[in-house]
Amino acid sequence: MAVSQRCFQARYLLNPNRRVNILLTGIVARAQQLYDVQIIGVSALSNHLHFLLWVHDARQLARFMNHVAGNIAREVGRIRGWSGSFWGERYTAVLVDDEEAAQAQQLSYLLEQGCKEDLVATPRQWPGLHAASAILSGRGLDGEWIDRTSCYRSQRRMEGELSSNQAFTTRVRIRLSKLPCWDHLEWEEYRDQVRSLIREIEQITAQRHTNQGTRPLGRRAVLRQNPQHRPQRAKRSRTPLVHAASRAARLRVLEAYRAFVARYRQAAKQLKQGRLGVRFPPGSFPPALPFVASRSCVPVT
């Protein structure tokens, strides 16, 4: 599943620095601990987050993203002095087909974050949260999680005296998983595949700058950007139903989606008419009713 979420008005509220990087990583790692989501890749540019995830169903994804988005808004918003809406809209999630070409393409798209925006020459130079170096090094991404609930309760017991955040801060790590289509590879073989993708990204980026007579903005300039800057134009593109490498795969998903919508609408109509025991399709959120889980939970990329 390719998931992204953009900051309010595409402002640079996630602009990297050491404290923001640690908190972002910690929040994502804590959400992974709570909801057991497999994270294949993650990147945080100055104005948006991007994930490549492996989830069992929409409920697991919703809980994970709710935790991530809500805590980032509070923690980073506090650092930025930003009291309004942090996110511009709800996250977008696009299914990735199980074709190897489709999955590799989406991993490559995530890895080129920072390069395709002409900010850095290689993904490894991005100064914020980015999976590229972590995958190649074989290490996880380390951050800090602040247990604000326990901190607040402690302050209540101490009759309003301020408690140190350090007492309620723990080190946590994002665990990165392999791309499903390459899960059979040994880790060193998998890193070689990712290294090839990054090498191709670097070559394409260098060639583009050579042809245009330009150069990347660079790490230092990125770090100096105003976090509350609002770009005059924010790039927007149509969100597809599925990321697939072939027309046949796209049609297969489209047919399944149409069948799902038809079943959902029929069940909703019956519920509105007062019929009890209406069965909504697996994987759906019926109105004012619990999520309908599938009997056989198959992870979805």
C-alpha cells in the first residue's frame, strides 16, 4: 500500500532538523509497535509523508495512520508553534499490485523522494527521515517516543508541577521489511536490489541537472528553509485506484472494486430500510457499525 499525507497548504512544517527527525521516527516506530504494520519504506519531505506499507486490512491502516498523523500534529506542531490544522487533508492510500514491476516501481518512487524535487543529488543526502540509508546499512531507524499520557498523569499527582519529558521518553526503532516480491531474497541480495534502484535514481538525477544546467538545492539550504513557508504552487496529481504495471492488473482491481462498491451500496440501502442482520462486504466500514473483517486476512501491499 502506497500511503501519503500532505501538510496544510503544503507548508514546510516537517522541514528536517535533529529534534523533528527524532520525534517523527519515534512516532512512526511507536505506531508500528502498536498496530504491527510492516513498513517497507518511509520518507518525510518538508511538506509530506510517504510510506510503502504491508497491511492486513483498512482498519489496521486507519489505526496506524491515525496514530502517526495525530501525534505528529501535536509534537511537531508544538515545536513549530503551529496551532492550526497541521494536515491539509486525510491521507491517501493506493493499492500496489503484486506484480514485481509494480512493487519495484513504487519502492523506487519512495526512494527518489528528495531527488525528484531537485533538493538533493542522492537519496542518502536527504537530512530528514528517509529509508534509503537504513536499508543499505541494514540498520533500523531510531527515534524517541514521549509518553504524554503518563507525563500528564504524573503532573496531576504532583499537583501541576512540571515533570521532565526525559522520564517518559523511550528509544524506539522502525523495523523495515523487504518488498513482498523480493521477500525470498537474503538480506544482502535484497540490499543489492535496492542499491541498484538508488544508483539508477542518482544517474537519472545527475543527467537531468546536466541537461537543464541546474543543480540540487543541497542539504544546507534545505535545513535553512522556513518551516512555515507556503509554496506558491503545490504539485497535485490524480490519485489512481491501483499502482500496477499492466492493464490487465488494473482492470482486475477495477472490477473487484466495482463489485465491492455495489455490495456495500446494496447493504447500506437495506440497512436504511430497517432490515437487521445486513451483511456488508469484508473490509468495509458500515455506517455506525463495527468494521467487517475478512475471515482470511491476507496482507495487502
